[in-house]
Amino acid sequence: MYTLLLVDDEQEIRSGLSQYFPWHEVGFELVGQCADGREALQFLEKRAVDVLLCDIRMPILSGLEVAQQLYERKSGIKVVFLSGYKDFDYAKQAMTYGIQHYIVKPTKYTELFDVFSSLKLEFDEATARDTGQSEVQSASFNAQVIAAIQAYVESNYAKATLEEAAGIVHMNPHYVSKYFKEKTGENFSDYVTAVKMARAAELLRDIRYKTYEVSEMVGYSYAKNFTRTFKRVHGVSPREYRNNYEGTRD
């Protein structure tokens, strides 16, 4: 179980997040609550935590100032920002302190679940590496995750989305995108397209289906988009592919 400190100057938000989100289900224990940045730093002097869920704007000491101090101290604490301000400048500044997650208020259950599930995965992998178990266990775990994502795409290629794939493996969609690329060397969207086009080629070899029907079956509403993508992948148009296939059967 990883530890979490909640920091927000609004009592209602602290109460809501502490009481109504199932932290234990995603592998975290809420060990404290603070009303401002100074109080948070004082708490951290007495007890280390794994994650700081922190409002970006607070009186006395802002979340950004807390993140800056932790960054300069090389504390290793992961910081997740909460903010009611959809302000790119804040998000941009947060990145300079190594902040990867930025949640806009009012918080959504699914977003919290995705962010903290991905954080747990990061911690699990780091723990495995540190204990010398990563060569086999981490590789096996990664293989299982990638296999689950690929199985989802192969079964749902017509309507497959990154968000649904992320839900299958309980990860944040943005993290899954980077994770899939890192582990397979291929973008998730390119993999989906490849699966669609492989299936389209199979369907085109069946003369019962018209080209526009194949287009719809693999998830393309517009036949022109399907034709353009098919030609890019296979080097010929769907009609040419079918004619060439028929020619090899004669």
C-alpha cells in the first residue's frame, strides 16, 4: 500500500476526496490532510509519503511552490495537482518540476482512478526493479498488459479506442499511449489501423461483401477514408486488391 497526503485549502474538497474515493482499491492509503502548502511541508518533515495530491493555488504557500521545493530537494515524491483553473501556464510551469499529472476540478471518479492506477503501476515496477525481481516479473507483467490491450483491439477493432483499452488494464489513457509505444515500438493508433486493414483484406477476399460494406465492418463511416487508408497500408486500392486476389485464383 502506497501512502498519500491530500493538500487543499477547501475543507469540502478534502472531505469529499478523503471520504468518497476508494483509495485502498487503487493501492493507496490516505495518511494525512493539510490546508495549505506550509502545513504540507511541515507534515513531510515528520513523515515521508509516496504521493502528494495538492491544489495548485493555495494561500500562504501554493502548490507550485511546494512542488518546486520538493523538486529542488530531490525528494522523489510524486505530485498530482488539483486545480479549478484550466490554465496552460500553470500546467507548463508544473512540468518544469517533473509534474506529470494535472487534474481539473471538479474531480471525476474515473480520472482519479486512472491517474492513481497508473501511479501504482509505476511504483510497482520501480519496487520490482529495486528488489531485483524485475528481469522476470516485470517483463511478464508487461507482456500480460500488452497482450490484454492487443486482445481488446483484435476483438473490437471497428470501435476500439485508447480510452477503452486503458480501462481494460486500469491505466490512464495518456499513460497507456506512452506505455504501448515504449513496449511495442508502435503507436496505439497505428496498431489499431494495422488490425483493421488486416481484417479488411480478409473480408475483401470474400466476394459476398461489397467494398463499402467492408469499410463499415472495420469501422469506417466514409468509404473514401477507408480506401485511402487501405491503399497506404497495402499499396493498392481495395478494388485492386480484390481483383488481384481473384486473378490468383484463376
